[in-house]
Amino acid sequence: MEGEIWVLKILDQSPEHLVHVYKQERRMPIFQQLTELRTGKVRYYLLCSGWPVSKVGTACGFSTAALFSRTFRLQAGLAPPDFRLHQGLRGRG
């Protein structure tokens, strides 16, 4: 939730309230939605940028390489470098 705190300040709402309202309206937890958005961004950069995998993780808002790799693997079923190779684009990584 590191980078998302600013949203709460702008909305002047507690984290619990925002999580509750979001899940009620969207039928999906807000953190799941954020993870899916980040994962989509990761897929794009892995396939289109040629950036090193570590730069992709940082650019997509992951605070550590371990968190980035674990989160992406859970969402995509492959580690970031394996995803890139499986999709046919060899990157620096």
C-alpha cells in the first residue's frame, strides 16, 4: 500500500473505508485491482521495452525485486525473465 497512501489523503477517507467501498462497487478488492494493473504494465514493458527485468519492476512500482518476482509469478504463472523468453523476446535481464 506504500504508493497508494496519497489517494487516501486526497479523498480524506480511512484505508478501511476505501477498501470496503471499492470492493462493494467493483466486486474486487482494490489491492487485487492494483496488482492486476501493475502486472499488465509489467507484461507490456517485458514484451515491448527491452529493458532489464529489474528496471521493469522498478518502473511498475514494485519496491523490491523479490516482491516484483513473486507477485508477477503468481499472476502470470512464470517468473518475469521466463515470461519474456516464453513470449519470444529475449531481453537484457
